Amino acid sequence: GCQNIRPQYNVVGTATDRCTGSAPNIMGLPKIFRPVIVPSRKDFGIVECDYSQMEVGVIAALAEDKALLEDFNQTDVYNTVAEFFWGTSGNTHRGKAKILFLGVLYGLSINTIARLIDAEIDTARKTLERLFQRYDRLRPYQESLVAAGTQKGYAESVTGLKRYRFSVASIPTYWEKNWFKNFPVQASAAAVFKRAIIKLNQSVNGKPLRLIVPLYDSIVFEAPLAQLDNLTEIVCDCMVESMKEFFPQLQPKITVNNTCPACWCSEGQADSIEKFLDNPIGGIDVTKGKSGNVDWSKYL
């Protein structure tokens, strides 16, 4: 039978000020298993509202990169980059474009990037160089972050949250240089998201909306089916207003998953708990290893 779950949340769970969860860690639930989360009442439905390419927008604003700001505001950045490099924006090429941005944001090594986009190291290096040429403020911005972090001994978010080095006397390690670059982006994104949650709480005061999980850059909630569209609009407005409060130059996009409110089905593998239980892995060939964030070898 179904049971109500009430996870414990640590509002400041990471160095970047992101929320974490436990008992159970519903935030870490593999996507393929999310349909086990169902509304608490039969007349309620579940909706997920997700910031689209949130950290790309944040770094565009922080770096004041005009080309990236324009692409973020007017297009799907990953599709645009995929077309720029490969002439098409199919899922495979879009995925490679996303990996390139993750490489820039999180300091992935060129070897790792090459492996993930299935390219020779020299090809991957040239591709990354072309990305920096298209968005010519990204590299200078990140270099300025490393210089400032080395000099001051900390990195800082848009709200003034600081992450300090353990020892300012030593030369920064490769790991420290990486978080000099990504801390301002991740911590600023976390501040935007938390502000959206606060705005939402103020906006729905007295309305029958229940937050299920604050999932990094997605708000997953349940509400009466009869009011689902109206409350979804309120959630989206709060998310947009929060982003523009910190970064008025951005035109954020919110992706709404409300097609199957009978369960939390962010991967579209099931539109009800019954269908999920009948085919839990959605026809995935588990012998091929990882799918999404699940390593099936652990279950074989």
C-alpha cells in the first residue's frame, strides 16, 4: 500500500548552499524510479517545474557574455551550440553540446570531455576552443575568478556567500581552481532557487499546494487537479521573478511536466503507478550498462 513520506531536508546541505535531503533521500531517487511517488490524495496531481539550462544562464549573466546571453534568452543554448558545431541539433549532438558546457562549468579535463563526446583529444580541444571563441567572455571571466580566489582566498556568489580555502598560504590546487570557477555559478543558482521557494510560499499562502521536493532547480509539487493549471502558473511566475530579481538581463524559461499528474514521471516512462509497476524499467536494455543516473550492473 501507499505510505506518506516526509523527508528531512538540510537547507544548507552543501558548500554551495544547496538543499540536501535524507530519510529518505528523495532528491537522489533515480529518475526511472520516480513514478513510485504518487499524490497523497486521489483528487490531487503532481507537477514538476524546471528551470531550463539554469546554470548556463547564470554564468552568461555573471560573465556578461553578450553572445551567450542572447542565445540563452532567445534559443535553446544546447541546440544552438550543436548546430554551430555539427550542423544539426539531434539528441546526440545536443547531448555533446551539453557536455561541453558541463566541461566549462565544472572543470572537466580535456581527456574526460573527449571520452564523453566520443572524440579524439585533439578534436575535443579544438571544439572547446571554438566554444570559447563563440562565447568570448567565458574564459576571461573564469580566469578572473581563479586570480581573485588565489588573491583573496575565497570565491563569492552573487549574494555574497563565500567559500574559503583551507590554507591561503599554499598555491591553489587544481581542485581549488575548479571551485573558484564553479562556486559563484552554483551558489548563485542555489540562491535564485531558494528565493523562488520563498516567493512561492508567500504567493500560495492558504492555497492547497504542497511542495514534494525542492530538486536543485526543479519544484515538484502536488495540488488539486481542478486547480493544477492555475497553481502551476503561480509556480512558474515565482521562478521567473526570482531569476530576474538577481539577473534582470535574463529571460528564464521554465519547463513544465504536467502531462501525467498521477505520479512523478519526469522521464515519461509511466503515466501511472500501475503502468510503472507493470514495466518498472520502461523497456530499457539493462545489459547495456548505465541509463540516465542508474548503473544497472548493480542490479544484475
